[in-house]
Amino acid sequence: MSVLPKFVQNSAGSCWLTENERENLMIRYRIREVIHEEQSAFQHVMILDSYDFGRMLVLDGVVQTTSMDGFIYNEMIAHVPLAFHPQPRRVLVIGGGDCGAAREVCKYPEVEQVDLVEIDECVVQVCKQHLPEVSGGLSDPRVRFLYRDGVEFVREMKDTYDVIIVDSSDPIGPAEQLFSYSFYEHVQQALKADGLMVCQSQSPIFHADVMGQTYRNISQLFPITRMYTAVVPTYPGGLWSFTLGSKTYDQPVAGRVSGKDTRYVDEGIIHQCFHLPVFIKQTLGEG
Ligand code: SAM
């Protein structure tokens, strides 16, 4: 590592990625090797090999997913909504360039088409090449890779998808609009009459404002709105929230996740994840 990339510094003979999460919080990861670094048209993209979390995808200095804990997030954002829909045939993933969510969706034989709408082709290519633990080198013929802005894409879609998964990065830069009310309005219209959606709604501890606003936005658009959580160690605070909006289905279908070769999700998790701690219910005005 003769020339260190942006966001990686030398300190006492070792290399560290310093994630500036907030004004008063920095998270540091010791780095074994810089596998890939480039500035794409949209963001700074790195694959790093870290000591504790294995390989990690880092966008604009922020850890997105790792070979150690990526399966928790990706299974939770994919299997929970798919468990609610009795017959998901067409699925849209917005963002999700690490391919982990789409890879989980492909475990359902009844899914005929997965559209992965990612703004930055570079993320998909580097994850396929350098992060196989997350991407699985995704090459399922049912997946259509569309390199476009997800905000524009959903505006053009009406009554098309059974399930929409919004797997976005944090609400800054190109992902900012993926947290807006008007975006969710278009997501609602892009779903079929019995469709449902899920999005990652940030940390209940550090981003309670974004989480609460996302829940309120989705509640205004969908008759059934449910929040669930999981612990993802590399996300600030660990505890992470997801918000599901459904037009019709309000319960997971029994047995949907069995035999899906998962490492985190099972039938028990699908039910328990909706049981929210008191402070989250209070943030949502339901405590
Ligand atoms: N699991 C991760 C997390 O919570 O941090 C995020 C997964 S994924 C890497 C997020 C992806 O969203 C990125 O690859 C980014 O390029 C993509 N993205 C951001 N804004 C987008 C937009 N407007 N349209 C489509 N994709 C977008």
C-alpha cells in the first residue's frame, strides 16, 4: 500500500478506514489490504480487506456491506417481504448494487423476473468481481441489470411489480431522493393492486428522525405499514430498521422461508423481527 486511497490512513504502522458517521462519532476499521479503488461517475468506490469484517464495500468512505455481516441485512431486506407475498413473480430492487438482496430474491423459484435498478454500474462490477461472499457473482438469467436512477425509473412504472425492495445507501448524494415522500408515492403506483414494498429506514438510535419520517410517509400511502429490525454490526449503532408497506397482505405466509439456504432468517425471525422495543414504538407514536 504505497499510495493510500482517500479515506484510508496510516496510523502506528497499520492502515485504518475512518468512517465519519456523525460530528461526534467516528468508527475505525483496521485494513489488511486495499483490493480496489476508483472514483465512479457517482461516488468513490472501494473494496477493502479488513481484519475483523473481511472484505467490505465502501462508498464515499461509508461501509455498505461486508463479507462477515452482509448476509444479515440482505436476508432481512429480501426474505421478509417475499414471505408476505403468496405469489411474487416480478420483483424490483432499487439500489442494491452489491447484488446481495437480488441474490436472496433468486432463491424463490416462483419469481420470474428481478429488475435491479442501480445508478452506478461500477458498484455491481466490483462486487461481482471482488465481493463474492455477498454478490455470489450474481448471474441468474432472471435478473435484468438496469443502470439508471431508481427515482426516475419508478416514475415510469405503473401496476407492474409484486414486490419492490428499496436497498439504498444513506440519504445523502444520489440516494437522498430515495427517502422522499414523492418517491414512495411512485413506488406505490409501480406496485400491482396487491403489491408490497420494503425499504431500509436507518438506525433507530442515530437516525430516529429519518426512521420516523419514513414510517409516516409509508403509512400515508399503504393501508398496512410494519416496521422490523435486525442487528447489523457494521451499521452505526448496530440495530437497524426496515419499513414494509403493503396494499393487501398483513402476515407472513407460513413456511415460505424454509429450505431457502439462509444463515440468519428462519420462520421464528420472520415473526419476531416485528416485535419492536419500547423506544422505537414511542418514536413511531405507538408506544
Ligand atoms: N445495504 C447498504 C446500506 O444499507 O448501506 C446499501 C446497499 S447498496 C450498496 C446501495 C446502492 O444504492 C449503492 O450501490 C448506490 O449506488 C445505490 N443508489 C444510490 N442512489 C441511487 C439511486 N438514486 N438510484 C439507484 N441506485 C442508487
